[in-house]
Amino acid sequence: MLDLITSLGPWVPRLASREFAVATIVAASGSVPRPVGTSMLVSGSGEVLGSLSGGCVEGAVVALALDAMDDGVPRHGNFGFSAADAFAAGLTCGGELAVQVQPVPAAVSGEAAHPLRAALLQLAAQHPDHPVALVRVLGASPGAAVVLSDPGDFRLAASPELARLHGEPALQVESLVRSGGAGLVRLLQPGECAPARTGDTQPAGEPAILVESRLAPPRMLVFGANDFGAALIPAAKLLGYHVTLVDARPAFASQPRFTAADQVVTDWPHRYLAAEAAAGRTDSRTVAAVLTHDPKFDIPLLEAALALDLAYVGAMGSRRSHLQRVDQLLDAGVPPERVAQLHSPIGLDLGAVTPAEVAVSVTAELIAARNRTASCMPLRETSGTIHPAPVPAPTDFDKQEIAWI
């Protein structure tokens, strides 16, 4: 439901007192437009907020939601490609979705607010860029819905509503919340021996935990107040980065064309990066784009950047400049394995020439670098599903007894 935060405002009067239903994607496979956790609201009069598939299954989901509001019973629907009947509800893109529909009755004076109603009103008050997480218990009525305002530091034991969850599901829930992830964590049924795994499908009616978490936006540090920096800043903003432009030259950094950056800093790049790292303001999601193309800035900066655990370090320059840069970094004592992590020359080979084209090239490489399955081939030259299922991180959890919420 976090995807609805920016548009919840006009719905607050409905959410506060009227009946509505929440339809949520709880499992997705193949080529589907939206991920697990995506939600759509349906009012008692059939008004809709949000989308689950871009139009493929919305009509059928609205019908499920209206039925759920009629009798107060949650619904569970599975949708996939319907080749035999072009008019049947299905995903023409070939994927499959499982959707859970939870009705929320009209508010009754003197009664405690329904958990989903309370959660949605809390989310409506959230700033769109602030970290937040939502943990929901599915398969039970009314179920729990807990909004967490500081997911990066979340500890399950600190939440009275969730503290009774133990074993592997507890570890998975905590991990998803703290990492800014989203997924479904199944709970073991009585007599079931295999441990639950994040991302498992939820058989209709079985209890499961749905986690949606959003951390503060990742940072992009753009070093170089030039034409390429001016083009990269808005492109990075489109990808959701909090962008800082850094340049040691006040006359360049103060130009109006850099006002799209969240922050403009006048300082020596390597000194600024070292200070940010020491203050804990860089992490494994931080991106450094070195566009200064000047050894007196580049080499000290790259020494500092390659010593940190950053998501991406890229440097602009020709192949000759890159080779010279590599020699200088090795001479400065940077380990070869660290130098090998440098993305230089920066960007994917798109034939980019203009600053705007180079910005597309750099952001394309960023997307490819954070997706292990990216082939960087035209889709028409590849086969198989366009959106492969995410590969779950390996776990070393021991099998433990599961306590029910």
C-alpha cells in the first residue's frame, strides 16, 4: 500500500468513516507490471484508487471487492493469461497475479478503528519521501496492520503487535523491514515441517505476513559542475535518488542550472566524501558519479570512493584516460580488486554523445549494475520472461518452532 501514499489525501474522508476494500498483490510471477505489495482501494460505491495491472484485471478485482464488502468476507483471486477467452479477466502480458481483497466495514462510533483503516490514515499523513514500512497479517479477520516510521532501525521485539512472532518468519520479517524490501512471509501450518520462505505464494485463507518497507531515498553524489552533471541530476532524480552535486569551484557550482539537485556543495570532492562517510551518510546504496575529468580531483576522490562499500563508482573519461587513471590508482596503493570495481569509462555503450544522451547511458548502467539478471541486450533479441522472479538471498536460518500471532 505504500505506492498509494502520494494519492491518499483526497480519500481521507472516505477512509475515516465509510466502507471500502483493499486489494493487494500478494504473489506475482512472469511478466507482471506491478510488484508484490501493490494495492488498490475500492469504495462501497465502486470508486477506485490505484491500479494492480495497468488495466488487465482491474474490473474483476473491483467485482471481488464489491462482493467482499457485501458479506464482509475476504476474497482471494488468481489471475493469469487467458488465451482461450480473449474477454476473460487475465494478464495479456503472460504473467500471473494472486490478489487478496480485505473488506473494511463502515466505522461505528465507539468501536476501535479497523486495523487497515487506522494504517491507511497513518500512511496518508506520511511525507512521500520519508522512510516507512507496513506489516500486515493476511488470512485472518480483521488482521493486524502495523505502520513503522523508522524501518532502518526496526526490531521486532519493540513492536507489541508483532513481538509474538518467532522463528524464521520473525527473522525474515525483520530483515525485509530493515532492508527496505517487500515480500510475503508464510507461516507454517500445524504439522508442516519445511521452513517458510520469503516470496512463497499464500494459499487462500492461510495466514501470512505481508511486508512493505521503504527506506530513505538512496544517495547519488555527482562530482563535477559541468554540462554532464547538469544533465545527470534530473535523470537521477527520476530514478528516485537524493542527488548532491559537489564541486570545489564556487563559480561553477553556484550556477542556476544545478538547482534540480537536492543539495549543492562547494568543497574538494575527496574531502567531502570522506566527511560524509565518517558521518555515516553513505551506505551500500550510495552512487558516486565522477564527472570532473581532472586528475587533481579524480584520483584522490576515487581513492576515497573505492575504499568504501558503495553501490556504484563511475568515472568519466576516454579509454586512454581510464588506463592512466588505473595506473595512478595502483601506484597510490589501491588494491587491484578494488580498482576492478570502477565503472570507467562510465555508462553503457549506447553511442551517446550529448550530455543528455550520456546521462541516459549512465543511468542505464546504474540500473543494469543493480540487477544481476540484466543482459543489456535489446529485449527483442532475448527470450524468456521479461521480468524474472527475484532471486532470494541465501539464508542460514535453522528450523525453529513457529509461534502464531
